[in-house]
Amino acid sequence: MVGIRALKKIWMDGKLVDWASANVHVLTHGLHYGYSIFEGIRCHDTPRGPAIFRLPEHLARFVSSAKIYRMRLPYSGADMAKACVDVVRSNAVTAAYLRPIAFSGYGEMGLDPTKSPVQVAVGEWEWGAYLGAAGVEHGVRATVSSWVRMDSRSLPPQAKCAANYANSALAKMEAVVGGYDEAILLNSAGMVAEGPGENVFRVKNGIVSTPPASSGILRGITRDTVIQFLAHEGLPFQRTDFTREELFTADELFYTGTAAGITPIREVDGRPIGTGDYPIVRRLQQRYDDATHGRNPAYNSWLTYVE
């Protein structure tokens, strides 16, 4: 992402404020200790205007993250849904990325976050495919990271917490410095977990698989979307652990995520994946594109229209 173009409004602590006024103090607790939970949600252009994809599911995970971290949200799920819609409407942008976030604000320093107020905001910006349009079309080059996905005994992977993404940032930087587009992290048992900001799927002999929640992944909303697509496509599917070597011998590999969409992986650690064709990925990409852009009425229930 090259910079962020300023839009008009950000929702912050219950009201819409000017983009330039959405500020916090340098001693904000969450900035120092990573006590922050967030979501990434896409809004797409459709024939009926902008529509937010799977908003209730994202906000349900937002609430779950807060519960795991003992964070008392001052706003309900309905309040947050209205805030997301209001941000999209106020900025008049038909395709954008939404970022609801809750964090320990300016209060008392020290590790205990309960002594600081919880602040909540929803930002929005225009953001293309996270791994690039060329990556979506031709696939990306990945490397297995030397950094291990954090264990649930250290930090809860099922919470989308800012602190978790220090682990992701280390893996991402290592991949980029090594000349790759993205990383794949293994868990402490040596099994494939996920990418720095994406879930991983493998195709072998017509069977599609992805690591289970017990592998230390975040249960992605796009991951769940793809799992449902596989059933609709009549493709065999398994939640199962797989090894680093099974990445190399896959027929197809791909990432899924709100930012990344569905992006094929063409190479892992210098080893080409499959034949370089992505027949199953292409089917899933088309179904995803139709669903998010309101072209398939079977998925209209996943769209929150901003009218």
C-alpha cells in the first residue's frame, strides 16, 4: 500500500469526525502495550450501490476478540454496524476497506489496561488487492518463515488483537527482505498455520484442505466464505494439518483474507507449485467476485447495502 488518501470522515467514540481530527494522545495505553482489537472489512460496488461484505460476521468476531481480552466495549454490535454504514455513506466511496478498532485509551500507564478507558473507532480507506493485482492473476512467491506462529499458550490466536500482528510483521519483513511476496508460518508443532495476514489452502488430487483452528490460526471470514463455496462447487474439503513438504507437493496453493481476497501461490521457497494453472482457484475467485459485487443472488444475505 502506497500511502492512504485522506477521506472525509472517521467514526470515533460515537460520532463522525473530520479525518484530520481523529487523533489520540501519544501516551495512549494501547499504543504502548498492544491492547487493541480490530477488524478488516471490505465494501464493494454493486448494481445497488456500495455493499459491505459479511458485516455481521466480522462484528461478531470483533465482539469475541473483546471478550477474550476482557475488554468491555462501550458500544453494541448494532452500534458498530451503524457506524460502519455511516462511515461508508459519509465518505461517498463505493469500494473501500473498513477498519473497526477498539483500544485502551489515554488513562493510566502500566500493564493493566482496565485502568484506561476503551476507545472505539471505524476508519475507511481505498485499498486494492493486498498482494497486488498481478498476484491475484499470476500468483505470488512465498517462503516458509523462520518465525513460528505464536502458540495459544502465549497469546490467543482466535482474537484479532494488534499484539498478535507483531508476529506477522516479523514474518512479512523477513519474506520481503528475502525477495518474496509473502510468508507462510508454521506452528510450534511444525505444521502449517497461516500467512501473516491470510489463511492458507492446499489442493491435492482434487481435495481442498486448510489447517484447523487448533493449528493456531485466526478463523478468517474469507476462509469461511471459501469453505462454503467449496460445498456449493461440490468439491471435497478437509480441515486437516499438513506439513511444509506438503506445501511443495500441492497441485494448487492459495491465500484467503479480506485484504488479500483469494490469491494463488505460484512458488514456495523456490519450488514451483503444480503446473502453474489454478483451475480450482479460478472457480473460487469468480464465485467470490460475483458474491461480493452483488452479481449472485444466492449470496445477497451476505451483503449490507448502504443506500
